[in-house]
Amino acid sequence: MPTSARQFSTAIFSIIRIDKIDQMLKKTPKKIPMNAAANKNAPKKNGLARKSSKKAAEVAAASKPRKISEYHAHIYYDPQNTRGRAARLRERVAIEFPDARLGRWHDELVGPHTQSMYQIAFASDMLAAFLPWLMLNRDGLTVLLHPETGNDYRDHTAHAAWLGGALPLRLEAFGEQRPDE
Ligand code: ZN
């Protein structure tokens, strides 16, 4: 074989080998763990997994605070024992936070509530001022603070904050609305 032909064939051989080594480096060490990781996180093809991934997307969407249109603080009281305290708190809120909307007194139980209460509705931009004030001035009354995101069930359960300890709620009051609707 002439020298130039041997050099040419050696060069081709080297190119092939380099190409193979390159493929091995690319495929063998990387692709196995990548596939394993991809399979682990890939959405399953059955309905249940699709539903849970849809639910996860909804939870992520609902978790954005810009979905909060306003807040409610439900002030609970006992008509026999703590109505006076609730009335004083109400008067102070009206003076200190004139933009808050004070709801009617509900001595009779309404909606999901298992104690008498009235509601204070207020805009999102009032939260930073009103929440600490309420923490310091609730006078021993239990308060349910919840955002309004359009899902009443979730707003009164997973999204809710309680001052003074959580009270039971009648969640069936939300009717057919399910947690992920
Ligand atoms: Zn409410």
C-alpha cells in the first residue's frame, strides 16, 4: 500500500474510532441517568395521575397572591358572654379602619360557621396594617382570616389563618363545590 493510501486509511480509522468514543461518552454515561430521571418525573398515562398533575397545576395557579380579591376576618363571639367585647372591637375597627366593610351580626349560625360571628371584609392592601392590629386587639375573641380567591372551600380550609385557635366549620355548607374546583 502506498504511504499516502495507508495514511488515508489510518486517518479514516481514527475518525471512526474517535466518533465511536464520542458516541460512547455521549450515550453511555449520560443517557442512562437522564432516562431514569425523566421516567421518574414523567406524567403517568392513567387518568388518576393526569388528574393529580392537573390538580397540581391548579394549586400552583391558586397559590399566586394576585388571585386574592380581598380578605374576610370573621369575628366569633358567644351571644351570652362575649357579645360586648365583639361590639367594642367592632366600634374600634370602624374608627381605625373606616375602609373596612362591617357585616351584619349573626347570632344565629350561618354558612359554615359553628359560632355566632360578624364578618369584616377588607381590601388586600389593608392586610399589612389590619392583621397586626387585630392580633393585638382581638381581646380574646377567635378570628378566622381568609383570602377570597374564588374557591370558598379552599379559602376556608387550606388558605385560612386563625387567631386564637381554629373552630370546626360545617364544610358541607359549601354544597357540591369540591376542594379542587
Ligand atoms: Zn368569609
